[in-house]
Amino acid sequence: MKLLSRGERLPLAPIVPDGALQAGLSAQGLALDFACFALDARGKLVDERYMTFFNQPESPCGGVRAGAVGGFRDGFLFQLNRLPASVERVTITASIDGGGTMAQLRSGSLRLFAAQGEFARFDFSGADFAAEGAVMLGEFYRKDGGWRFMAVGQGFNGGLAALVAHFGAAVAAAPAQAPAPAPPPPAAPTINLEKRVEQAAPQLVSLVKSAGVSLAKVGLDKHRARVCLVLDISGSMGALYKKGLVQRFAERILALGCRFDDDGEIDVFLFGRNVHRGEPMGLENFSNYVKQIIERHPLEGDTRYGAAMEAVRRHYFPDAGGGERKTPCKAALPVYVMFVTDGGTSDKPLTERQLRWSSREPIFWQFMGIGKGKKSKSKRLVQFADSDFPFLEKLDELDGRLIDNAGFFSVETPDEHADAALYDLLMDEYPDWVKQAGRQGLIAG
């Protein structure tokens, strides 16, 4: 077994001529998330599907797969010869899962295994790093028609977001002329919340991590916000509630809320003919939350977006009483509203007024229509020329607003998209709104 030092290279052909090997990973002193990036000749991710990690555990070709290796809980199994020719390098990375810096790492190791056993090892520790939040541990690369391995050990101060940017995925750009740095905002949800999720709601751990990856892609991994879920309880939603689809969707929004705000809760409103404010959905009560709240507030006729929006605004910004606001309102934390419906509304004029008035408040409305829509990401549904949501599509482009404070997409069912794809969708327009809201003075700091 060869002990590798930083920068040392190792030809693999004499050891694994078929390219089949495994990497076992361990760390003490910090909770780390591990990922693999398959890169092209420019050092950029060849395709987002070739980022292999806990929520996307296998590359499309099967060349990289996340999983336990020997006695190691974390690791990757490689079939390097299966990778497409466009892949020049495969880089193994680690990022901190929660708070801290790499300097706090007591010890860690990357061990390479073949059929005959362990053949190489690269050890690292906090003494090798300073304030970094992520690190490139090692990489496989093509050389003279074969594969080689190099021990890297290169840190990144920006954590996961810096890694994503380094490998060419889209991240939010900084303003061209940023003002002098303000005191740092409150830290993003810390490892304390991670432990709470693991203890109180282990089913949500993967969702919380997946949401974190999507936030890092758009530069919002340290962003703080309150999260609100608004659910349509009109009669046509009955089957979705009965099948548990709304419950599962609500859990995904709760996970986003955990990333945005470390109180581990989201606010919930229901609307049909009337509007009802439910108790917050949190880590302690999430498992049967939707079933219980529907028992207290049964499905009802009619659908009134405007009334629901008025109630939400009155809750977060009581000074306006849900009415017209003529001057910008500033708050320490913005509000992200996930608004779910399967039909049109009977109060269109009020809905339009609410959207215009709320454009002067730090609140963003993400509308999701369940049905046919021109903004559907479903290959099957986009074949339809008509739409179940012409008003929401119009609302998404509504004039007379201080800033663009709404986004819209449609789905066939609430579970149409995988977790990672859903969180990417939820972050499609919100980052631009955050920038606009900051420029207009709607968000403090």
C-alpha cells in the first residue's frame, strides 16, 4: 500500500487495467459531504448529471456511484472505462455539512481499493487548511491513453458554492459595484439544525441536503428567509390530498425552510372559499400534518387567490393590513411564499392588486399550478397548446409593480420532479428577486 503526499501521482493501469476501483472516505472532527465531479478538458462539469453525491448517487453511464466502501460509510465506486470520452478528469471533493472551517478537521483519509485490497492512501488534516469550507481531495485524470490518480488537497474559502462555481455550474453573480461590506448576516442554518433534523426527522435529512445544494448553485447558501406554504383546499384537490401527494410536497418545502431559517418551521395557510391559517409545520409535527389540518379545515368550494394573498400579507406585514402600500417596506428577513393551486381564481382583480401592492414588500410569490400549463417542464404536457392557468401566466408578467415579485411553473402532479430538480425550479427566479429587493431597500442589510 502506497502512502501518497499532496501532489503525488500514481499510474492506475498496472493496478486496475479495467478501471474498476473504489475510494473510501473518512473524517473526524467535522461532518463532511463528499461529491464527485466529472470534468471536461476545460475543467468544467460535462453535464449536471455527472455531479455524483448523496442526492444523485450515480452518473448516467454508471462510471461513478456513491456508496459505502468496505468499512467506510462514505465512498465512491468507479468504473472509469465506462466514462464518456468527453470526461478528462473525475475530482473527489468534500464540503462542510454545517458550520466550521477545514482547520477544525482532526484527521481524514482517502483510501483507494482494488480487487486485491487497499493500494493507496492520502491522509489530510486541519493542519493542511485554514478558513476553507471545502476541499478538492484527489482526482483521476487521463494520461497517455490510461488513467492516473493525483492527491490534491486544495481548499476553497467559499465552501460548496465555491466548488460549484469552480467547476462551471451557474452561480449568482456579485453586483458590479458593491457597496462597502456590511457586517456579516446571521449564519445559515448551522450544524445544530442538522443534528435536530437527524434526531427529530431523519426522513428529511436527504431533502435538507438537496435543498442546500440548489441554494449553493445560485449563491444563496447563506441566505436567510421565512418560508410560507399556501395550499388550495378546493374540492378538485381532494385526490391529491388523499394520495398523500400534498403531504410529501409539504415535507419538501419544510426542508427548504430548514435551509432558509433555522427555527425548523414553516407557516401554512389554506384557501378555498375562505382562508385559514394553520399552526406552523415543523420537525416535531410534520409526519401527519396535512391529514390533520385537512380534518380541521375540510375541502371547500371556490378558489380565491387574492383573499389568501391578503391574509399572508396581513400576517407578515400587519402595518398595511393587507391593503395598498405606496412606499417600500423594509424587513430583516424576506418571505418566500410557495403558493399551490390546481385551478383558476374567482377574485382576479383583488389578486392583481395584491401582487402590485406586495411588490413594495420583501415578499416573493412562487406559484405552482397542478395541471396543464405553458410553463410546464413536463415533456408530455408542453405538447398542449392550451393551459389550465392563463391567469397565472399573465400574473407572472403583470405590470405596475415596483419589482418582479412572482414566479410560476406548472406540474402534472406535485411529485413530478425529483427533489434536486424541484429545488432548482424553486430557485429559478428567486435569486434575481433577492437582488432587486436589495437594490430597492426592501431587505435590511
